[in-house]
Amino acid sequence: MAWLYLFVAGLFEIGWPLGLKLGWTEEGVRPWWIAFAILAMAVSGALLLWAQRFIPMGTAYAVWTGIGAVGAFVVGVLVFGDQASAMRIASIGLIVAGIIGLKLA
């Protein structure tokens, strides 16, 4: 169950950079998106806190940030048109390999 909480925490970790990206535009501040970012941070942190009770801290933190980094990359590519070069995709693949390795270790 701790791994499920950690996975969901990682998904919420994707929410806060998304909220910040959408919360500050050339037209100005969009407070609802900033509030979403803050809520995502709080939920993500709370779930990480709970997961660390059962998963070693270093493993939990690495997996949590890895899910957030990979997820933010995917959202950036799919939603915002960020570059998806072979080198960037290979680098994300290395992060995924590290997450899988930590889960199996």
C-alpha cells in the first residue's frame, strides 16, 4: 500500500509545476492555478510523508522526484510542445530505469 501512496504522491508532484506554468502567463497571474499548485504540493508532500513510514527515505524520495520529473517531461511534450529530442527521451529513460531499479532493490 505504501508504494501506491508513493505513486499517487508522484502524480501530485506533476501537478504543482503544471499549476505554476498555467498560473503565471503573459496576461498576468491566474490565482486558481496557483492555488492548484499549492494544493498539489501539500497533497504530494503528505503522501510522501506517509509512504516514508514504510519505504526507506532515499528510495521514496528518489522514486517520488523521478515520477514527478518524468511526468512533468511528458506533460511538457504533450501539452506545451516542449522538445522531445532523442537525447531528452533517452535521459528520461535512464530516470525510469533508476525508478524500476529502486523498486526492485
